[in-house]
Amino acid sequence: MRILITGGTSGLGLAMARALTEDGHRIVLTGRDAGRAAAVAGSLPGEVHGIGMDVRDAGSVRAGRDATVDRLGGLDVLVNNAGIGMRTVNPTFLTAPQPFWKVPEQGFRDVVDTNLTGYFLVASAVVPDLLDAPAGRIVNVTMNHATMRRAGFVPYGPSRAGAESLSRIMAADLAGTTVTVNLLLPGGPTVTGMIPDGVDASAMLPAEIMAAPIRWLCSPAADGIHDERIVATEFADRS
């Protein structure tokens, strides 16, 4: 399949890209820094392209869509993964939570623009391509519901809750078409760049927890799977 993974230069995105190359998929991964994206893509086996894309910016998203289709000749799967976390507004959010009224306005906007608006912009840009594919797929990465309501987690929690609602509406709007929409989440705290420095991550999930479910979602075994919320830690029981 021809797959676009946003935010694919590290963390969950990189783990998913690495897993999908093992199945022979052709991949474009994105990052805000085009040079870094190209370098990461070059470190992976198979056909992997790295391009610059700022998911907050509609012009950048359109250019990224064009570059993706140019390199792959079309698109079958979008993995909406690009996101930023709480450490961008409060570097000590796990040890010293910050109440919502102390969150900087620009920090709030940056997180929502990336984690929610970004999902909307990228999906909107590529849905026509997915509809042209034999069986297009959208996978939106999300997180545990408890984290969406956790004290001190503004704006990250609301941004992910909004993206989850958006995903459900995407699925409703695309019902009856050839494009499926599903949600995928690790199922617990995961070792990514969103974790503050100095925090003991020994008990956290590895980013590779996403490998098995994303490989399944991009395989014939997931044909017709639509509007489901797939938790990576529970995937072994399901499969």
C-alpha cells in the first residue's frame, strides 16, 4: 500500500513507519523539518520518502499532499499521527500540573492547531485521493479517555478529545464509501518525545506497541473494519 504517516520522524510515527516497511509498503513520512524527515526516511529500509509538512498550515499540508502523490503515484492510507504534548506548555506537567487558567494562550492554540486542526487539514486534503484508491483508509492516533479528563492536562486532553470526536464524524461522513476510518492508541503511557526529561520511563510502553495493530490495519485482514477504536495493549487478545 501507499501510506502517508504524519509526524513520522520519531516516537509512535517512526515505530509505525519502521513496522510497515517490513511488510513492503511504500511510505511517505512527514516532519516540520524537511531535512530531518529526509534523513530519517533514508535510515529505514525499503521505499520511504521524507518530506517537510507543518500540519497547522493549510498551504504546507496541500504541498505535502502533492509531494506525497507525486512520489507514490496515489495514496491508500493516511496515518494521522503528528502531535505535540503537554511539555510544550508545561515541562513539568507530570510532577507539577498546571491549572487551565495558567496555560499560555499561544501554547493552547499551538497544541489544538497541531493535534486537532492538523488532523482535519491533512484528512481533508487527501480524502479525494483515498476515494480514488480501491480501498482507502484513515487511521487517527489517539489516547486513553482518562487522560482527556485528567487535571493539569489542558490543552492536550481537549485537543485529543476533539480529534476523537472528529474521527467519529469522519467515519459517519465516509460510511458507505470505499474509505474506512479507525482510531488507534497505545493503551497507556508510552515512551516518546512527549515525556519530560528526568522522568522514569522504565514502566512505560515502548513505541513499538503500535507495530502489530498498524500492520494489521494496513493489511487485507482489516478490509471493511470501520469506525473502531483499537487499543494496542489489547490487540493480541483481539487478533
